[in-house]
Amino acid sequence: MESKLKSPFTREHLMSEEAIKLAKKLLESDDNYLDNVIGLWRIGNRQYEQCWDTEFHIFGVIESDTDHLPLKHVRENCSAEFLAQSDKELAETIEFYKADVVSACNKIIELFKVLQPND
């Protein structure tokens, strides 16, 4: 008999694994911060058709606030001066949103672990 669980997570096992992976990366390190934030923002948008008012909300806020900063794949095309300015702004963003990101990542990890099928 099919489960009656009303959750978008059960449809997307691979997406839940990716969400857990990205959330853990953000909890462990600020390396590739923007790429990881954007990855979670995209997952939230796919899960809910938008990330607002969900556990992914903070990632949409950060994506919007930092959409002018270079992602990893474009950094090599940026001047040293621009990168220094961008890195300073990113460090301030990371510090400002740290508590919200930690909370959201922990919530995502717990939600997705609970809703993943047992392997």
C-alpha cells in the first residue's frame, strides 16, 4: 500500500540526498559558500515551486542579496580588486546570516533524513 504522507520530499530521493550534502557542507565550511547556498535555493524552488516561507527561505534571501558576487566558476575572470571587495562583502554576509543558515541547514538535514526511504 502506498504511503499517504503529504510531503514533496518523498518524490525526490536524489534531491533530498543533495540537500543533505549541501547543508552539511555549509555547516562544516564556508568554502564554496555561494555555490552551496544557490544549490539549496534551487532545491527549495524545485520542491515547493518557490522557496519563500519554507525551510529554504534564508537561501533565497542570501541569493538575492549576493546575486552580484562572483560564483566559483567565474572568479578566474575577475580582477584581484573586485575579488577582494567581493570576498569582504561575502564574509560580512556569512557572518550576518550565520545563525539563520545553521538553523535552516539543521532543519533540512533532519527533515530530509526522516523522509528518506530506508536503504
